[in-house]
Amino acid sequence: MKDLLILTKIKDGDVKAFEQVFRLYYVPLCMYAASITGRMDIAEEIVQELFYVFWKERERLQLFHTIKSYLYGAVRNQSLQYWEHQDIRNRYRDAVLSRPDKDDTRDDPQDQIEYKELEALINRTLKKLPERRLRIFRMHRFEGKKYAEIASILSLSVKTVEAEMTKALRTLRDELEIYMKYD
């Protein structure tokens, strides 16, 4: 019942109620995120982003559990997403580092053809994406913007940006899987 009252105050724009929740949970959430990510700087960024979104989206926020369980669940999800992103970056880095030197492959016409085919497939797939999804994808992948930054620029929720990125990546993955089957 106490959580419902606090959440109602926060939804109504009560900064003091928000500050109370922030002060109560900020440090423990940072410690929790750091236990998952292994980095306090990343943990603080995750928790700060969470509270930013929590305040910005307060009017639409629906809690089905306690504020504490919502916050810890959100931090857990973002921390795990950080690890997934790190895993992808590491795999990409390893793939790039294990590739033969560019000078060695530049002369191989077959490699050039395959690269151009793959590049064309990716470009065709991106052109098929709905305009908003493509814009979000480009802002995130090519311009290096974070989800919250994109959400702010496009006046969307962070969850919408996440959902659009997930759909874009799924489309790319599906198209690339088809390509790889015939390789």
C-alpha cells in the first residue's frame, strides 16, 4: 500500500517522493548492477539511466509489484543487456582480429564478391525496414547514440526504441541466416 501511495505521488510529479525513492535505492542498485557487470562506472550509468526513464515515464508507469522489485528487475535486465552487448563486441573483435590481413584478402576475387554480396544484402534488408525503425537503427549503430538519447530526440519511450532495435536486428539476423545457409 505504501508503494502505491509513493507511486501515485511520483506520477503526480512529486519530486520529493521521487527523491525519497532515489536516495533509498540508488546505492544498493549500483552495487547490484556492479555485481553483474563487474564495473561500477557502468553500474552507475545503468542506474542513472533507469531513474531518468523512471521519472520521464512516470505518468505511464504501471507497477504490478513493489517499486523495489521493479527497480531491481530493470537494473538486472539492463545489466544483462550490457553483458550481451559486450559479448557481441568481443565476438566481433575476435572475428576481425582472426581475419587474414586485408592485404592478403584484397587480391582474392572470391572474397571481394562475397563481401559485396553481403554488403548488398544488408543494404537491401535495411531499405525494407519501416522508416522509424531504420532511423533508430542508424542512430544507434552508425551514430553511436544510446537508446535514451534516441528516445529523447525522437520523442519516444526508451522501451519503444529498444523494441524497434530488437525488430531491426531480428530482421537482419533472419536475412543473414538465409544467406549463410547457401554459403
